[in-house]
Amino acid sequence: MKLISAAIGSTLALLGPLFLAASAMAQTLPGLQPNSKVTIDYIEPRDPKFQDVYERMKKRQLLEQLALFLSPLKLPRTLRLQTKQCNTINAFYDPLEQSLNICYELILDGEESAPKTVSPEGITRQEAIVGNLLDTMLHEMGHGAFDLLEVPVLGKEEDAADQFSGFLLLQFGKDLARIGIKGATYFYIVSASRTAGRPAPFYDVHGMNQQRIYNYLCLGYGGDPDTFKDYVEAGLLPKERAANCKREYEQAKLAFAKTILPHIDQELMKKVQSAQWLQPNDGKWD
């Protein structure tokens, strides 16, 4: 579970929460049908303060987008996609229910935590909101894929889910890659600042926020050096780490090819990769 209690929370719409209408979705995603093994449910919140975000996510068809994005994945059992009130800032995959859950608290916290305009690292408000939600959804989908497809994981599953997300963010063109990696980076920069001065929770199943910053940037640079070279030039990704990033990306690519790719319809995957997932108004709904 990608716990984000002390985090900037975000807002995947797996691939942008948030397109304007069903007609627009049909125009931008031709030839795709929702995965038949995926169900969706926008669970109405009990607390009125979440009513607005609940209505907005339904209107923007967040879960419908994710079901379309997952159309190439051959799932052996039903995966439930849900938005819900969780009474904590979080997003998580539940292996008992086999459900991927996005909390309304997380979405609101993401809007409140994003920079008003641009962060010191050059990350815009829209990139922080959309990119972090992209990463969050893909990270949790990583947990779901490992569970439903019975993928063996060597090492910490949280690290593997980060690699799953970071690798996929690089498979849909430079714009989405840039937004996704930047949004994930912003999340961990803010998370690190929120926990500064506290004892480091070395017992936690997640890696340290400071480490996860470099892991995402390294995957980005390793997979597409031209798109992310400015982060090396600016020193945000140290050259010592950057020198090995191509190898790290190739490791993630090989692991994906051997464990996840056999469960993916190749022709449908090409359609998903060529679809226009991000729209100009994504992240501007608050």
C-alpha cells in the first residue's frame, strides 16, 4: 500500500482524472473498450465536505479512464476500482477485496499541497497534481498486478511497485513521462520536508522519501536521457547516480517483460500507447 498520511496526496487519474465528457473520451480513445474484468464504483461519501470531489470525479470519469487504460491486461479475476471516503489521506490496493481504492482525502490534499504556480524545482501546479495521481494509481496497480497475476517479487514489494509505476510512466510519450515523473518527484520532495526532523522510520515497508526522489528521476533519465537531462544538469539527480540509470531502467524493462508482458494483449497495448490520455484541463478542476 502506498501510504501517504503525511504526504502531498495527489491526484492519477490514471491518466488524468479527467476528461471533459463521455463524447470527448470516445474521440480521444478510439477502438478501446473497458476491461471486462474490471468493475468501477464511486462510493458516495458520508462527510459532506467530500461531496464536491465525489461529484467531480464522477463527471471527469476517472475510473472509466482507468478501466480503458487497463483494457490490454488479461486479468484472471475481477479487479474493483473504487473512489471512497477513507478517513485518512491514502490510496491502496486491498488484496482481500481485490480492489484499488482512491481516497477523496488524497485528492483534496493533493490540490492543497501542490504549488500555487511553480515549485523551486520547476514543477508546475498542474504537473504536481496530475503527475502524482498518475504515479499513485500506477503504483497501486502494481500491487494489484503482482497479486492477481501471482507475480513473484524479490525484495520489497513497495520498491517493485515504484519500479512498475516509473517504468510505465515512460511508455506513453515524452509529455506524459515528464508529467508523471515530475509529479512523483514533487510528492516525495514535499513528503520529505514534512517528515524533516523526525526519527527516520527505518522499519517501514516503504523506502525513504529522499531515496524515492532519486529512484524516480533515475528511471526517467535512464529511459529517456534527453527528456530528463536538465535534472542532471541542475544537480537534482547527481551525476554519480545518473551514470548507472540506463542499467537500472533496463533492469526494470527486463523484469516487466518477463513477468507482466505475457499477460498483456499486444495489439490493444499499441492502441493504449497511441491514445491521447492527457488533456489541457487535467489538474485544473479544483
